[in-house]
Amino acid sequence: LVAAVGPCATGARYEVGPEVVAALARAGVPPVACVRARGPGDRAWLDLDRAVAHQLEAAGVGTVERLGRCTIADPELHSHRRDGDRAGRGAGLIARLG
């Protein structure tokens, strides 16, 4: 089984609160795998692609590839966080090939 994690909010652009970090931990994703402190206060930066990759690997997916494109940083991609209501929408795809 192979999975690809497509463009999503990542790194030092996706700021989240402690409730999101706690939800990740409840979902079995150790924050150390994808969260780093933002600085003073309770906010943090979340690498969403790393969180998803961790969940896929924990579920037994043999190969997980991360595209590494950030929807917030890349102006070619839609981002509600960056553009608000003006943002377009994306879609996900799951398929069995072969």
C-alpha cells in the first residue's frame, strides 16, 4: 500500500492552539512528531503533512510520500487561512489502482 500526502498547511505558517495539539495526541499522533512551539504563549506551529504521514505509517501503510507543498505559502494553491472567503476549494482522492 502506498499513500501520498498532498498539499496542506504546514510548518511555520500553520499556527494552532493547545486544543489542536491535544486533539492530535488523543488521535495517537505524538506532538513531538509534528508540532513545535511558536514562542511565548500557548500557540504552536503544526506540520499537518507530518501528522497525516505519522497516522498512515501507524496504520501500516508501507510507503508514505509527502509532496511538501504548503497551501498557505504557495500562491498557486487554495488556502482559506491565507485568502479567507476568496479562496477556492480543493479535493482529495482515494483510489485503488490495478
